[in-house]
Amino acid sequence: MLMTPLSHLMSLIGIAPILGALIGLGVGVDYALFIVTRYRRGLLAGLDPMRSTVIALNTSGRAVLFAGGTVCIALLGLLTLGLGFLDGLAFAAAITVVCTVLAAVTLLPALFGVLGLRVLSRRQRRRLQADGPDHARSGSGMWARWSRIVRRFPAVLAAAGIAVMVVVSIPVLHLRLGFADASNDPTSSHMYKAYEMLAEGFGPGFNGPLLVVAQTQSAADRAALDRLDRALTHVPGVAAVAAGPAQTRPPAGPAVEVTQVLPTTSPEAQATSNLITQLRNTVIPRYTHGTTLRVYVGGLTATFDDFAAVTSAKLP
């Protein structure tokens, strides 16, 4: 309900409600279990439901407020990327987290008032009634023992934690951003089978052709474009080149021609990204120098590659 009026203030992509729901489920279950666990512990210690609710909110509830604020700050960090269509995504997800936190500290305690001791299992209620409160329960258990160990050796365990994080983060040094193609789908899916059939019949590059779009202003531009089309067939990494008919904008405006370039490698391969860079920085400038010919490399594969490059440039 809040995302709908938000769409009148900024652009929201279609997956915003879905992403918001997924994040809301993730943090909502986590926050609710955090508070419910503390509430149940209070009941087992002999506190009445009202007192147990107050303690749960003063302890776990405060932690939920802090955690929710941290998540919102992290989500709004998307604004620093400067990509307009992601701004709406950040606000939509943050709104969901705020609503989830409010529900955890208002609706959930109200449900405690309705349920009372029924948040405990029947077995726990019978044991509480027969044996009385379990005051020692909060200080026992594996996690309680682990917390005492952490307090005894903070420096050693902090160093071990940092070492583990460094080891786990090593793959980031080889991280290459981009969009996965259908070759990553389950082998039983129709998308994967179609991808494999096309790759087998026409080559892996058929699944992600590049579109070389040219705008010609004169006969010299047209001649330069013809030379470029012929040169593209000899570029390493190009499997095939198919030039389409020129389209002229009335009245007698510049002609636009779209040439389809099929790489020898798959859309997500590093070699395909290298080919896009080579075409833009080396091949095309060589044949457009000294002319008014304007040539661009586009298509879905190039678009994803550009988006990955922009995102990488924004990262610290």
C-alpha cells in the first residue's frame, strides 16, 4: 500500500514488491523469533506474561530496532550507486523493513497478550505447572557456555574470526560481475535445453549476439561502414557477421543500419566481454576516424556488460 503512492514520486521496477516481500519475510521471521524466544524464556523462569513481554521488548525488542535500522541503512546504500532505477528499489525494501520492525514491537506483543502461556508447548506448560519455574535454565546450554568462552578469550577469538573472514573473502579478488545466462539453469529445465540446442547448432555466441548499430550521414560514411562490416568478419572471437538493410528516417534523414555480430563464446564468458571492449575501443574507431559515421555496440549481452562495468566503478 505504501509502494503504490511511492511510484508517483520515483521510478519503481516491477520486482520491487517481490523483493520487498522476500526481505520482509527474512527479517520478519528473524525478528519475531528473537522476541518470542526471550518471551518464552521469561515464562519458563516463572514470570507472568505481562512482565515477560516487557522484558522481551526491553531486551530483544531494542536489538530488533537496532538491527532494523542497520538493514535500512544498508539498503539505502544503494542510493550511492547513482543508478536511478535502483533508488526506488532501495526505498521499497526499506519501507518493508520499517513495517516489519513496527509489527515486531507492536503487533507481536499484542499477540502475547492474547496467547499468554500458549506460546509454550503443552509439555513445557505441564512441566512448569508441576516442577515450577526453571531459574537455572537461562545460564545453561551450549550457547551460554560458548558466551563465557568468548569473554575469557576475546582477542584470540577476534583474530580467528578475522582470519576466517579473510579466507572466505579470497574469491572476491576474482569476482567478475555480470548476468548469468541460461547455461546456469537446472539441466532439466526447458531454458537450459533450448540454450544447449542453440549453442550446439549455431555456436555458443548465438545465445547472445551483439548488435552493431551505425548511423550514416554521407556516401563516405557508407563506404566506411562497408569496410567495417568486412573487417568484423576477421576479428578474432567473431564467428559470423550479418548486416541488415539500411533504414532511412523520412524525410531523407540519416540511414541506420544494424549489423548482427555472433561471438564465438557464450554471453557470460570473459572472452565475450573482451570482444565488446575491443570492438568499441580499437576496431570501430579505426574505421570511423575522419568520418561522421556513428557506430555503437549494443544488444542484451553488451547491455549487461555495461551495467556490470558501471556497478563495478561505483564500488569502493
